[in-house]
Amino acid sequence: MANTRSPSETVASGADLRGIYKPPSRGAVAKEIPRLDRHCRRFIELSPFLCLGTMGPDSRADVSPRGGEPGFVHVIDETHIAIPDRPGNNRLDSFTNLLHDPGVALLFLVPGFEDVLRVNGLGRVTTDPELMARFTADGKPPRTVLVVEVREAQLHCGKAVRRAGLWDPAAQLDRASTFPNTGEVLRDQLNLDMEARIIDEAVEKDARENLY
């Protein structure tokens, strides 16, 4: 295996990077805006899924999925959005990171769209009653709400999604024949003396009863 830390191969400076890549086009730089315009707002209204990136102490990064009905993220104004926190694994990796560093990076996806929306800003977790109430679902409020102060937004080109064939039905895999079910994975990783079927049933019951 190649030594990825070899000084002769490691890219260690901006000058090194620019010696490999062409300069970005004028449009690629100019399309980053400091607010949510009508196109960004509409994209968020259509999006049922996003990835949330945060950075904790000791350069420990985390990316966490967030999902809901299209428009589950609310645009408060052109520089603020609010994201409800629904039941999860209670590790609180993202929110713990925000206590150390408020910087957040969001990546919004819309099924069928090749381009994605990138939003960067500062995040804070709140239990503000008015915000909590606006996100009530299935008769239940969220645990908390993440408010993001938008600093940068840009619509990212769709090359990555196109290369991945992400929305191509022909690219979808049959889980049963290509990858172990969740019960098998958890049984092996946690060294559990339990049938995978029982674990799967418990996971499905939790997803069914504690979705909101």
C-alpha cells in the first residue's frame, strides 16, 4: 500500500493545489452569495433531505443526515433557516460540536435534481416555544430546533450526482443480495448473542413508533 504521508506526494499548500488544478471560472466564484435568494428558498422548500456538517474539538468532524417531508426546513428570512431535530440515536454528535464551534455546512438534495444546494453559516440549538410549535408533527414537537445564520449559499453543479447515477432507477441495488441487513451488521459489530431477525424487528419497531 502506498505511503499517503510521503512528503514528495502530499499536497501541503495552496500553491501546491493551484499547481494541480486550473483556476475556478468567474461564474464558479461569483455564484456564491451571502443570503438565500428566491432560487435558494425554493430549493429548500422542495428538499426532503440534507446533510449537516459540523466540526468539534481536536478536528473531529461529523456529517449527519436530516430528513422529513419536502420543506421540513423552514426559511425564516434571507439569512436564517430553522431545522427541527426529530428522534434519532441521541448521540448528539452535531449539537455537541456546535457547543465548541458554531460553524455548519449544509448540503440540500431534491430527488430527481442533479444539482445540490450548499449553505454555510453559524448554528445554534434552541427550544424557543414559537419555533418548537411551528414544527409540530404527528402531534409532537421536535426535541430542539437548529437555527442557522446563513453566511454563504450556492447552487452546486450536478456532475457528482450525475456520475453517481443517484436518481437512476437502474442504479438502485437490491439490499438483500448485496449487503447484510441492519440486524446482521449490529450483531457483528456489537458482538451480540442474538438472532439478526430480532434486532431487525426492534429497529423497525423503533422507526415505526418513534419517527416523530
